[in-house]
Amino acid sequence: MSSTEAVETTGPAGPTGLADSARELAEGRTTSVGQVSAALRRIEASQGTLNAFRHLRAEAALAEAAEADRRLAAGERLPLLGVPVAVKDDTDVLGMPTYFGCDGDLPAATADSEAVRRLRAAGAVIVGKTNSCELGQWPFTEGPAFGATRNPWHTGHTPGGSSGGSAAAVAAGLVPAALGSDGAGSVRIPAAWTHLVGIKPQRGRISGHPHIDAFQGLTVNGPLARTVADAALLLDVVAGSHPDDPHRPPPVAAATAARRDPGRLRIALAWRPPLTLTGSAPHPEVRRAVLALAETLTRLGHDVEEARPQYGLIGLGFVPRATAGIAELAARHPDPALLDPRTRSALRTGTRLGGRVVRAAREREVRQHRRIGAFFRPSRGRAGYDVLLTPTTALPPPPIGRFDGLSAWRTDLAMTEACPYAWPWNVLGWPGINVPAGFTADGLPVGAQLLGPSRSEERLISLAAQLEADRRWYEHRPPAPPPVGPAPGGAGD
């Protein structure tokens, strides 16, 4: 089977999408209690196989669903009133610990994060919190605190990370959409490896409050969904700033953009990643899938040509910020001895690179904006590009356990080899979208990134929606996984 052929699936249809779920509720064709109950049953049935959730809030979610049904019956309408969704476990939900992949006894959050507050204001019912690797460091979702989260397309492989639990939950049809976060590709990588749309928005588009300027400005929250329209709807619902946020871009209309033709665009296809010293190159099946997607863009009327962005030494702006961010979180853990040895290594490195080195790294961002921004601006008679297209990852999803037992340095090398393309856009703070690109001969999903300059979400969303209308990737669902024993650290209320 080629990377672009349809994948035959045998799994259950699962829930309708986010927008369809909201529409069915508003039209009285279903109930919130029915939707939430079904989601909870699917989660419980899959937990021993996929292990997507760290913990559920079943009793509270059902009570909120009953209240949503009363509000719907009274004629109230909100964008997601009564719809079940999930959030990644780096997101504060009142009354629940925020483990962020860690082991140990952590206190319950005393308030909702701003993103959760906005979800609730839109009427959504949060059914639980999804697994993440420890402090979001790696492109896999495994750890001693909860076991391994598995890919619904092939349970022997990772769904990616660090938003692997959210991606697995959506890909398997447990919930119609979920929030993740992206500090080096942590929305886009699992979206690529589970055949989803994943949006990394502009820095500040979705508030991270109370975790302001997370990972020294690298990390932003973003939606994961099976369609562009659903991802755009979730983005519209949670977008907006908190008064304490340092970055406050003007609003966008994502759902409207998903219904708009993007026009004819100049698109650069780039195969070479930034300098990583690993010699990373796309796997042949990844390259074939992304090339097929580029050919689709050409057929749709866009001008696509190969090009090489001048990334410069952008890694000098990433490493100090990333390790300092890990150090800041790790230092707050009540029992650091429970953390992975690789996390403790990052804690030491981040402590050494904090202060003046981090400030210098952040000051470089202005020059990096100019350097890479020139790729998108007309100059010397050359039209600027509108969009940059790259593979989302260099490799298909690795097997579960691929990174077990590696030192911190070896883990960094292995994950950079697999995922060299996503992280520069976190340094820049600019938006990007993963779109499904196809499948390997073994049926493993791979993805492509649509990347743009500052505040270009609407253009990227319009282009992704045009691709989706042609390629209809949402028609392909993973097979139902075989049952196995209970997952370590199983979800609970």
C-alpha cells in the first residue's frame, strides 16, 4: 500500500465531530448526558489498550451534562453547550492535580486555567485529562507514572508527544476534540502520527494562564481534531488573553477562515531541517507522502517550488529556553527524586543556562524574526512565499519503548533525528498546522506542516481546509484495538 492510498479501517465510527456534536445537541437530536456517557464508556473500554487518560472526572462531567441538558431545553445556545472534550494534563482544572506526566503526590488546582474557563464558558463538558510525557519534553507519551499511551493506528507504536494522550483520544474517537500544548511540536507531532489536524497558534493566541510565558515563551496551547473545521471551532472557543498575559495578538476568526477559499498561494517546499548536527533527513515514505501532498497543492492551483529557508543558528535560541523551562517546572516538584533521570539532567542544564543565557537567547528572537521573516517578504524582484510546507516529522511513529533506557543525551539525539522540523516555529512564536499526509506501507500515519509568518492562522486554516476537501482524510479511522490488561496508573474520578 502506498503512503497516499486509503486505509481500510474496521473500527467503530465513534462520536461525530465537534461541530456536528454541538449541532445535534442544539437541534435536540441527542442529549449531553447521552454524549458524555458514551464518551466515558469509550474511554473506560479503551483505557487498558490505549491508556490515553491520566484521570477522569466522570461524576462531575455527568452532573454538568445534566445541567447542560436543562439549559438546552430552556433554549440556551452556546458554541459547545453539552459537548464532551478533553484537556491535556498540563492544564489546570479546578479540583484536579496537574501531574504533567509526573509521579508523586501533587495538590489539586485551586482554579481553572484561562483556557478551561473559556471552554466552560462555551458550554463544553470536560470529561478528563489526557496523558503527557514528563513535563512535556519528548515526542513520546510514556513514563513510570502512568505507563505508555499507545497509537490507535497500531498499538505497538507511540502516538507521539507530548500531547500523545489528547491525540490518541481524538484519533480513537473517544472524544470529538481535545486541547494539547506545543513547545517543540507537541501538538503537531502527535497529530502527524495519529492522522489528525493539529494547530499550533500564534504565541498568546490561547492564554496559558496561570502558566504565563510557559517554557520561556516556547509553549502554546492548541487544538487537536479530525477536521480543520473542528480544530478551528475549538481554537475560536479557547482563544483570548488573560489580563496578565505578556503576548496578546489581535483576534482571528478561525471557523470563518475554514470556510473561505485561500486564493492562489506561493508555497515553498523545504526538505532540509535547521541545523541539528544529527544529519536528519525524511524517511522515504515520509518524503513520498509529503511530495504527494505538494502535488495536490499544485493541482489545486498553487505555485509550489522547493526552497531552503535560512534558519541560521536558531537552535541557540531554543536549547537555553527549553531547558530553563524544564528546570523551572522540575524545581517546583515536591519530590524531585521521583523525576526521570533525564529530567533531572535537564534540570541541572537549565539551571546553568538560566538567567543571562536565557535572556540572550530571547533577545536573539528579533533577529530570527527578521532572518526567517524575509522568506515571506518580497525582495529584490522576488515575490515572498505565503506558506512554508515541510514534513512534520522525519520518521514515522517509533515503536513503544524506543527511547527506554537512553541517557539524556542519547534521548535528545534520537528525538531530534525523528522530529527535526517543528521546533523552530516555537522559537519564533508563529503559527503552524499539521495536516495528515498519508500512511506508510505498514499503515502508520505521517503528516506535513503548513507554516506561516506572524499571525497567519487564517491563511493556514483556509489552505488546510482546501486540502481536506480534496483529500478527505477524515474518512479514514483506525481499527478497533484488541483488548489487553489494565493500564498502569489507570484513570479514575
